[in-house]
Amino acid sequence: MELLGNLVLVLAFSVGVVLLAQKFRIPAMVGFLLAGVAAGPHALGMVSDVAAVDVLAEIGVVLLLFTLGMEFSIARLRALFRVALLGGGTQVAVTALAAGSVAHWLLGIAWNTSVFIGFLIALSSTAIGIRLMRDKGDVETPHGTAALGILIFQDMAVVPMMLLVPVLAGQEGSVAWALVTLTAKTALVVAGVLFLAVRGVPHLLHYVARWRNRELFLLTLLSICFGVAWGTHAAGLSLALGAFLAGLVISGSEYEHYAASQVLPLHDLFICFFFVSVGMSLDVGLALTNPLIVLTLTALLMLSKFVLVTGSALLPGLGFASAVMTGGMLCQVGEFSFILARLGNEAGLFSGEAMQLFLASAVVTMFLTPWAAGYAGRLGRFLRRRGSSALRDHTGVTSTAQSDHLVIIGYGPGGRHLAQAARLWNIDYVVIDSNPDTVRDERARGVPIMFGDAASETMLEHAGVERARAVAVVVSDPVAARTVTALVRELSPDVQIITRARYLGEYDGMREAGANDVVPAEMEASVAMVGRVLERFMVGSDELKAFLERIRAEGYQMDAEELEKRGKYSFLPFMQLRQVHVEEGSAVQGKTLGELHIRRKYRVAVMAVRHNGTVLPVPGAKTELLPGDEVLLSGCPGDIGIVASMFSKGGAPLPDENDTIPAGTACPVE
């Protein structure tokens, strides 16, 4: 019961401190550290069993490395290869070398401890950096891309740094022999894990996923994570390496996003115990009795990292203004530095007052980062306004994130037809579906589909709903459809949501959940039936369209005002929009819009032209029409058919330039 009491105290106290931190815009990570400081044995002493919290913290570290492995992918690294290698590699190497040299030559610290201190200072906070980018909308900017590339390299460098801790601590005997042994062990373990990644784990996950049991899938993931971690530990390597490799096993498979969505809640819970545990190890009394040392060390850490990150960001081609903004985002000490510091303390490499002062200064750097990033951003924008060519970005990095795309949720008949239409009209799209067999088969055919539950915020974020133009919810379960619709609306207030419903009675509920349009299968089947029947009786197309619109309005219980509003927007039945293609040998081929004279003879206008994928929304009179171009026409129903035939081979001829219609003549209203 003592353990349970300690957990309740830690969680309750953390909630209060983090809420207070959020009120003052302090990162949650810093809030957990402050909660640990306050509740720890060096302050209020609220927790009696610190060892129990340390065990939970160790689980948090394992889950942190596991999720890091799942998020790491070759495609992601390839997109940022130049920035990560030149910017991140230079930053880590130069920062570690500079910090280690200062510690050894100026402060007289032993060379192995100096190297370790260099490792600690070289790392920045991935969590804080990404949070700042998201809050400021900088993820796709040049400085955001550079910061992400540097953080990726730092995250990759953490694993070898961890492996080198026992070597630096002298626990492995000869340094040269220890490095050879370490390399051999690591190579064998990586080879074994890669074998599992290719042969075993994908088939296991597919088999488990077919049972559609979320708890079973989560237990399987945790078994893989802790199983591989235990295996590397038994081989004389670290738990962290095993957890990272376990994440790599899952990365790249069709289950990576779903796996991340399942593990992240546990990761968030246990990682808070890690930061609380680090805070408990901080001797706040020592820090308060040496405030000048802590503040001086903080200033040196932030200033040196700002300069070194800024300089490193220039190498891959970033302009000086963007490099300054990158330096401001990454001038803090990172969360992995705390993990390394704990390993170093356990190995006897870094302890005592030096470690306490470093931890205190590291917490302060995290605390000050939002303000540092803000001032760096103002300076960068000021430099950009100067307009010097030396300030421009030349990284050659293009964004790989989807934007202005379509997200299709559910891959039944409706989802398949939407995907087919998207491919036909070159609309970028992504699909989320929960059938593992469907996902595997469609991925093999090249369909951009991911396995997962769309009712998960993580899954929707991976699909990019915040950047999408439209989201189509075509799942058959009405409860799931409403839940997903509400979650999408919460994540993206401006995206267009079109939701499928089975019955008309579900219409209001879907609209309340946030859908812009609801398509009840019951109503649309009825409308289609009426349309097919009336077509047999030769009812005119314009009259038929107007009547079907009236049926929909009555079925959806629209009032007269809303029906009139729909009529104003659609202009039916008195106006039509039609998309046509310029065919080889047609009358319009090679002509400019000014040479068509269709506005003089017919009540038809060209609204847009698409040529080789480029859309001209307001084409001019000199726009030339070539075979394969797509043209959007707007005009009266009686005239638009004649004009449309001019775009076909053997169709109507162009009108004579002297033929005109009276100015201001409108479409006939029946």
C-alpha cells in the first residue's frame, strides 16, 4: 500500500504543478521536473520510496526509446539527409568536442568525464523543439526543417552514446578492446533484430491484428518491446538499445502508426515518472546556495549551443536568418541528456556536486527556451526583412508532408470509389482502414493506406487531417462515424468533412458532430430510384435535377430559407458548370480563348483551364488551348452543350466573330 500511496502523491502533485506550469506557458516537461524537485527528498520529502519511482522511470525510458524507434524511418531520414548529416552531424561533433575540451583543458576534468559532458551538452530537447515548431506553425519552414533534421541526428546519436558510457567509465577494461567487443555485439544484435523484422514480427502482428482485439495487439507490442530490450541487456548491451531496435522492427510496416497510437498513452504516463524521478534526484538546496554558478552555467550552455547550432545550420545551405531561428529553438539541454546523466551516475562517471549543478542548469535552459526561441524568431524575421541574398535558404529540402489532400476513412465500396476518383483526377489522398487483410493487399498495389483506428488522435495526425482539404468518413458503424467526425473537427476546425450515414435519422447527429455534409444512404438510394424511373419517362434533365434537389431538401427537412440559399449557390436549374477536355482535331485546338468568340454568340464563359497539372483560375484572352487541356465552362444549359461539343473532334464549329447576342441577356427562367 505504501507504493500505491507514493504513486497517488506523485500523480496528484504532478497534475497541480503541470497545470500551474501550463498557465504560465512553461513546457510540461519542465513542470514534471519541478514537481519531482518539490516532492523529492531534498525538498518537501513527500515520497518515501524513491526506488519505486525509479523503476517506473526505467520503464518510461524503455518506452521512450521504443517510440523513437517506431518514428524513425529510412524515408524520413532520406528526405532530410543533407540537413541531418551536415547540420546535425556537425552540431553534435563540434558541440561535444568543444564542451569536452573546455572541461578537460580549462577545468582540469578527466578526459573520459569530459567526453561524457560533451555528450550531455550536445543533445537538445526533441519534445520541446517539436512542440515549439507545432505551436508556431514552423514545421514546414526552412528553419523548422533544419531543426527537425538536427534533432533526428541527435536522436540517432543517443544510442551509441549510451553504449559508450560503460567504456568511458572504465568498466570494460581496455578502451580499444571494449570498442571492438561493443561493435561486434551490436552488429550481432542488429543482425538478429533485422532478421526478426523481415521474417517474424510482420507476420505475428498481421495474425494478431486479424483478431481485431486492441488489448491483444497492445500486449503483443509490449512483449516485443520488453522482450528485445531484455535480450540486449542479457547480451551485455543496454535496455535502451533493445527498445530502440524493437521500435525499428515495427517501423516501416503497415502497423507502425497504429502501434504508435496504442503505445503513446503508456509512454506519456511512464515518461512523466522519469522526469519526476530526475527532479527528485536534484538537490535543490545545493542549487539555491550556488545561484551564481547555476545562472552562469545556464547562460554559457544556452549561448554556446545557440552559436554552435546556428553555425551548423548554415552548412546545409540555410540562410543566416533561418539559422538564427533554428539556434533559438535548440539552445536547451535535452531530455536524453537526463537519461545519459543517470547512466553516467550509475557508472560512477558523473556524480556529486557537478552533476547536481548540471541538472539544475539543464532544467533552467528548458524553462527559458520558449522565450529564447521567441527572441531568436524576432531577430530572424528582422534579418529577413533586410533582403540580403546571404540570408536566403538553399537547403534543397522539399516538404514530404501531405497538404491540401483528401483523407478517406474506411475502405469499403464508398472508400474504394473515392480513392478511384482521386487517382483519376490526380487528387493526393491517404486512407485509414482497420481491416489488416485489406491494408496489406492494397499497400501491395500501391494504395497509400495505413492500418489503424481512426478514432485515435494519433492516427488522424499521421494522416495529416490538420493540413487536409477534405475528410471523407465512410465507415458503416454510425457511432464510430460520429466519433471520428467529432475528433476530426476538434483537430482541424476548417477542414471540410463529408460523412456517410446509413439512415436519414442520423443526419442531425452527424451535423452536430461537425460534418459539413452528410450523405444518408437511405435518402440517396431513394433519390437515385426516382431519378432512374423519371428518366424512362423522358423527363428533361434540368427539370429532373430541380425535382431531385427538392426531394433532398424535403427529406433533409430544409426550410424555405435554406432551400433558397442552396439555389443561390447552385444556380440550378438556370446555370450549369461543365468540365471538358480539348481533343486532338477539335475546333478549339491551338486557338486562344479570345479567338473562340463563345461569349459573343453563346451565354458561356471559361472559368478555369488546367494545363499539365497547372490550374489557371482566371485565364486571359491570350490563353492557348492545347490537346489534353481541361476547361471549366459556366453558362446557360441550352448553350453550354453546344460549346462543349466544340472541344470534341468532329464537334460543332467555332462561331463567327460577328455573331453576337444582346448585351445583358440572361438564361431563360421557366
